[in-house]
Amino acid sequence: MKIACLGWGSLIWKPGLLPVAGSWYADGPTVPVEFVRISDGGEVATALCLNAEPVNVFWALLATASLDVACKALREREGIPAERVDGVGIMLVDHTTTGPLQAWARHKAIDALIWTALPARIASTEGRVPGVEEVINYLQQLNGDKREHARRYIEQVPPQIDTAYRRAIVNALGWHQADILST
């Protein structure tokens, strides 16, 4: 089984124990992603967000033919407990009705896709999509190492993950696009 993982955040530059076989590719499918999850580390992380404008995400083949092994590795990398029913998205290409994601995977000769499927989160409320002003206010209140960590996360997300929230965050905090592209 040929398994690929989709990525739009820190998996790309910090895959940890995820068994990535080679490089991440920038020609992934378009997926609605936005900076809407306040992570345990304090950064505003990217997450799937159905009302976001779709962007081309990244993908990588995994060095395993076992879907169970791939999902377990992604859960461990993301710190998702095994008993949590959400957190990892799975698509078996031959068992999925037609659609853009299935068509993309078929074109790449991929049998299964996995991705991080953690919901939006703000103020410890899982599943609530924060407004852009809430995200900016949250970031403005950070200081010291926590603020630097949050800034680095946004800087390290590849520029093609160009979302409305990202543009608003950059503009509101006085960050320059050149700063983000140079990291």
C-alpha cells in the first residue's frame, strides 16, 4: 500500500518519528487550512477549517505500507492519545467516492492518505474557530519566549500556506513578509 501524509504546518520541517520517505512535495491538493488552533506550545497552529479558503498543501510518501503503523506514528508525533477518536484523518482512495482529494490521490498513484485532523481551538475550547481578531489579540498578549515561539511557527510555515489569518497576523504585528520568507 502506498501511503502519503498531507501537511501544512510543523510536520513539514519537524516530522519527528513520522516515517517520511524522502522529501515533502509542494504540489499537494487544495485543502481549507487556517491558523485557528492554539497549540499546547502556545503557537497559533494551522488546522483544517471548513470555512477557510483552500490552499495547496504539502505531501510526503511514508516509509511504511501499513496504515496502522502510519496512523500510530502520526498520533505519536502529534501527541494525540490513542483513545481519542479524532485527530487523524484517513482516506482509502479506492473506498472513497469521487471528489477532488480522491482525484488528486489517484493521479499520484496513492492508495491511502493520512493527515492531522485536530480541530480549531482557542481558550481551551476544542472545535471553536476563533475570529481573526481573537487570534491577533491572543498573539499580542504573548511575550518573551512564548511570543518568539509563536512568531517562529508562523515564519516556518511555508509561504504557499498563504491564508487570510496569516496575512492579517503579519500586518497587525508589524512583521514583514521578507522576515517570514527568510526563515
